[in-house]
Amino acid sequence: MELKRVVITGLGTINPLGNCIEDYFTNLLKGVSGAELITYFDTTLFKTKFACVVKNYDASAFGIDRKEARKLDLYAQYALVAAGEAVQDSAINAEAINHDRVGVIWASGIGGIQTFFEEVKNFVQGNFVPRYSPFFVPKMISDIAAGHISMKYGFRGPNYGTVSACASSTTAMCDAFNLIRLGKANAIVVGGSEASVNEAGVGGFNAMQALSTNNENYKTASRPFDKTRDGFVMGEGGGGLVFEEYEHALTRGAKIYAEVIGGGMSADAFHITASHPDGLGAILSMKSALEDAGIGPEEVDYINVHGTATPVGDPAELKAVKSVFGDHVYKLNISSTKSMTGHLLGAAGAIEALACICAIQRNTVPPTINFETEDENIDYRLNLTLNKAQPRDVRIALSNTFGFGGHNASIILKKI
């Protein structure tokens, strides 16, 4: 069976660097930090008092009225916004499209955590009388965003959510890629969203000692590869892409941003939160993606690494990259855009795939910002694109995302 080619024909996002693709790409290349002090709740008793948050969000400005918004967790609202821009950008919703062959695969690592938190809080404050909202479950579940997107546009193709912690939206993209090239759909709206900047999200990750607590320097607290890094910075928002079969896109005259040429997934089989110290799962994920794409390591120009700015995770990932790419590793550009956006958990893969498309389209590699101090555990002969974007003809880019539970996923995009 001859596999079909898959291309990307629509882009959309709402994230700490911008509420649309153009703003996101502009601020990404400028090296803007999305970190702000948290105003959503009183952080007095919390170890971390900042996050990378969406700015100036008004649901009604994106066509979500007040009545509808009350039925949607914020993560699902972000999903509708990001997917909406991607669908509009692709013009996939034209009447000529066969809606039976357009699917939605939407990821979230946590789903409606704010809804869950509020409902349980109301239960406790109401003297444990079970007066739950009838929207509690359909607002909370992590697959509901895919359902809402399909209902909005009438897309009746494959429809589900993926959950693999911080690898969730890259897993979704790998699935969408495979379904289209196997002929199961003509197009799939794919991506992820997350809204965990709340008492439960921040408090839970604080308890794990996963978040940065650098409250005095919150703007620069997300500092991958820096010796003083002390954990990741929580982010929120979403990213959406339209994956489409190549001939289908050509026939309808769609603009094409990039081609999807390979995906890989693996498990560390090691620890519930920590990455394997030798990067074994990461190595397998990247090798699988390269093999799937039918290319050699020397053909890759840019890697958007997982790079969360944790003391253990950053060196382990770079060790894995060096293992896979050999001598070519010193000819690559590598960067962690989480230094700007923070970590969007299950949505990270989607917005980082968008960052790869930015590099491919604009021939510029986005930077790893906030770097100051060298770490003896990091090889700085690697081009980590520190502090400033770098011009480069990026023909092939690879994006890595790794999640709690040892979930790993990599995807490869190519200029077309």
C-alpha cells in the first residue's frame, strides 16, 4: 500500500505570546517572555506566584457568548479559539468539503481541572450536599474539546482526544499523520489546549517540586540549559493545525505551510515523573521519527527540544540528541521555546510544532532566552540558539515532547 503524503494547511493559536499566529510568530522571534505574576487567584500561600498566561482574553471576542462560555471549561474555550483560527486559515470548511472525511484529534494532558476544582470546592463548602452542575462531567473530560470542535464545524471524521501528559498534542499529531496517510481521512484538525494556571494546577506541581519558584526574577525564570534553572514555568493556551492529504490540498488550491514526514513515539519505562537519565526513551522516539521519515540525522536542520528547564531533564535530553545525531549535532540549531511560552503541558507539542513552522517559513530559528550562566553538565559546543534568534534556511525540523509517565513523542516537518 502506498502511503499518502500529509501537509499542513492551517495554523491557529492562543498562548502567552499572542492570541493569533501572527502575534505568536512575531514575539517568538523577538524573544519575548510570556511570564507574569498570577492574578487568577491569591498566591500568598503558594511557593510559585507566576506563570506564562494568555493576555487580554475575552471569550466573546472569539465568538463564544456568555451562555456558551459557562458550559465550557477554559481549556475547551482555548481549543475552540486555536482550532477556529486554523480552520479559517485553511478554508477547510468550504461547502465543497466532504465533512465525513474531516476529523478532529485534540489533546489535553489534564483537561478541565478548573471545573473539577470548583465543583469539589462547592461540594465541600455546601456541607457535602451533592448539588453538582449537570455540566460538571462534560466540562471536565479531556476529550470534550474534540467534540466541541467537531460540532461547531460539522466534521464527522475520526474524533477523539489524546492524553500522554506533556507529549499529548505531539501524540495527537502522530495519530493524525498516520490516519491521513493510511487514507482514513482527507483532513484532520489537530492540536491541544491546557488551562491549569489555578490553585489545583500550581499547587499540585509545586508539591512535586516541578515548578520554578524564582518569584524575584519571574520574567526570566524559564531558563533552559542555564545552571540556575530550578524547574519549569506553567503555561496556558492552545495550538491548532490542519493536517491534510497532499493531493486533496492541491485540488482545492490550499496554501501549504509544511509537509509532515515522520513521527515517533516511545516509553521510558523508568519512572512516573523523571526522564531516563540516559535518555533511552527520547533516543527511541527520535530514531523512530527519522526512520519513519526515511531520512538520515544529517538532513535535520533544527530541533525544538522539550527543554523544560528542569535540572535533570535538560542534560538528559541533550545527551539523547547527541546520541542520535552524532557529529551532525554540532551543525544543528537547537532551541527551547518554553523559555518564552512556559510549559503548556499537553498543548506544548502543538505550539512547538507551530514554532518549527515559523522557523521553516521565516528562515529564522527562534531562540532559547534567559540564558546567563554555564552549567558543567551542558555541552555548549551545541548551538542552543541562546538569547537571540538566528537566521537559517530550515528545511527539516524535529520537535520533541516528553511527559510524566515516560511518554515520548517526536514529529518531523519539512519545507515544501
